[in-house]
Amino acid sequence: QVQLVESGGGLVQPGGSLRLSCAASGSIFSIYTMGWYRQAPGKQRELVANITKGGTTNYADSVKGRFTISRDNAKNTVYLQMNSLKPEDTAVYYCNGFIWTMSRVDNYWGQGTQVTVSS
């Protein structure tokens, strides 16, 4: 069984910063692309950023230049550094990973962590 556990969400003022972490645990052989998605109330879940095992990154246009995704393959952990936060960044942020366990690759999701940007 594989689990993705997020941490680091919270309340921050506009212009502030937060760092999200997501640690994968369980019977893991390898982790391929990992990413962060977010879902605001009344909106669809959207990709924020993802990163391949080799370190290639991809960002939504709305966060380019403000957010940075990184990963530590030795720790099976992905991070999202969020700077210059805006009220429109308010959402539940979900970690996602394509993980090879036993004999197959499956897509896993974390439980989500709330990020609220408000003065």
C-alpha cells in the first residue's frame, strides 16, 4: 500500500510564502512524475506543476515565476515553494505521483492540504 502525505499548508497574507511537502511511503520500487494540483471552491482541479524523475519541470502559466517544484528522490518527497502568493492561489492543494509498486504503475493522490491567501 502506498500513501502520499502532504504538509505545509496554512493561512498566509498576500505576497507571502509557503512551502508544501509531500512524502510517499509504502512498497515503492520507483516514482516517476510527481506533481501538485489544486482545486478552489466551485472550480475543477487543475495542474499547478509537475516534475519528472530526472528533474524536468512544468508549470501552469498562472504560477510561473512564483512557484518552484523540486523533489528528493532519496526521500521519495516532492516540494512546492510558493512565493508572492495571491488570493487567487487559495485552494486545496493535492500531491500526485505515478508510482511503481510490485508489478504495476498506478496514479496516487494525497489527501490534500488547504492553502488560504488572505489579509
